[in-house]
Amino acid sequence: MITIGTNIFKKISQEHKGKIASLSSLFVGNTNEFEITDYEAKAMLENGIAKFFIGDFPLYKISQDIELWDSFVELLQNIFLFSKQDFIGVKQVQFFIMFNYISTPVNIFFSVKEQKDLMNLTIPLKEELKTQVFQNKNLENGKTVVLGYDNENGVWQFNYL
């Protein structure tokens, strides 16, 4: 089941939650396999930062199909825009995307302040996933792959946990 958890769950309108569910159903076939939920913890209560935890998206399948990839980017754009529209004061949206590739956990982290920043980092993300994860014959067994976007240098960083 695909899950999206956020610290601004209560602030997102029902209409926008429905749109997120509808876009997410493209990746799993129906909205019964998708859930958007409240994710609150003391560490998440930072002013002006909306956080979205996206779990179990089939990113390998998505990255292999241009239409699915475009839909995934559209989903991220909508989440960003809805955060700004529904919760006045959001200055930044952080995304944490977690999925498994074969038997390797993969975590992707990035944050955006403007919509154009989201487009600028999703284009190279697809290539990073391909080269660093999907075509990497030397993935270290039992270690989590981490892809994080360095906003200062404008590059994706690859590492293991």
C-alpha cells in the first residue's frame, strides 16, 4: 500500500486530498491501495516547513515509463502547491520517499522552496535512480541507499546508511 504521511494533514483540504489520492492511484491501480495520513511528532513541528513521507511507491516501475514518471512529478508538484495553498506560512516543503528495490531499501530526501526548484531536481533524479540504484551492480547488501539533494550545490548525493 502506498502511504503519504504529512505534518500538515489537517490543513490540506478534502478536495486536495482527493486529488492526491487520484494521482497516486495511477501507480497502484486504485485508491484502495493508497492512504494519506497525519504524521505528527515533536521533531516535525518546525514553523513554515511542510513534510511529506511517501512510502512504498513503485519507483522502479515509475522510472521506466515516461507517462508514469510525468504523473509522479505532477503528484509532487500538486503536493507542493496544495501545501502552499492550504497552509499559509509554508516556506519550504520537504519530501522523504522510501521504497525497496529488489532487497535494498532506498531513501530519497529533498526540500524545495519554489515550484521551479522541484522541476530542476526531478529531472536529474530519474537519471540518478537509474545509474546509482537500478543499474548499480555493486549495491551493498543489507545497507540502505540514500539519495539526497544538496540545494547549495545543486547536485544529488549518493550514500549508504
